[in-house]
Amino acid sequence: MKYLPFLLLLISSASFAQADTTDATTDSVVVKKPVIAELNEYRITVPEGWYIKAGCVDASCMLLSRGDTLSSLDRFTENISVTVSKLSSSKYTADQYADFSKGYLPKVVSNFTVLERKRLKSNKVLMVYRGKKDGFEQTWMQYYNVKNSKVYIVTCSIETKNYDHYRPIIKEYAETFEWK
């Protein structure tokens, strides 16, 4: 019993030391710089804890999540990909490409349903859709960015059951896409 005050003092100082994350000499907090996939034509910020798939080039680059803990048997890897394609005409618009995609995607995605489509800028359209592909119910956010007779498609792929959790995270990073 006579050691109880000493033990409590020791425990409280250990807890305090663990909670203090500042550097005593500079009184600052260490901030990690974001990782940026820097390519010749564009850049995009990689979500914290994700990684860039090997073989990333301008024409096709994929950012992959690590395994998540939202469910015990999660086999789906959420991802953000950028695909670049030449357009058949310099007059091709983001709206026209979204129309083309809306017609093409039902051929590769079963139960294809458009949830949202919106022009964000004159050369940028967002389309959100869901369906089943590769054995997974998925929801996708696709940004069609048109510049210099090319379409830069930023695709966010999320397992539908986890969409509400991942949507704000992935959307934030997908919107860091910018041309150089």
C-alpha cells in the first residue's frame, strides 16, 4: 500500500510521455508528405497506406489499397486507376465520351446501372455506376477528362458493400488528378 502513490505516479508519467507527439527541441509535429504518382503527362496523389502497382506508365497507372479490415474475408482490392486513350477527333468532348462509356460498359459489367452523371467542367464529366464484374458487386466513380485529343479516365473501383466507407476517401484522392 505504501508503494501505491509511487506506482500511480509512474503510470501517469508513462501515459503522458506516450501521448506527447511533439519534438521537445522544436515544439513541432512531424507531418508525412503525401506520395504523388508523378508521370510525364499528369500527377495524382496516392492515398495514405496505398501503393502504386508496378508498371505504372502514362497510358495506365493503378493505385491499390492494402487489405482492409472492414470484413474478415475481404478479397476485393479497392483501387484508383488512370487510363489514357487517344480520341478519334480533336472535337470529341468529355460529354461524348461519357455517352460512349454508358453504351459500352453494359457489355463488360452485368446489371449495369448509372447512379449519377454530372459535368464538372467543360472538359470533365463524372459518372458513378454499379454492377457486377469479376465476381464482385462494385460501384465505380469515373472521371472523364479530355485534353489535346486524349481522354484521361480516372476510375475508382469500390466493392459496393464498402462504398459508403471508401467513397469520401477515394473521391478526395481521385480529384487530385491534374495535368502537367
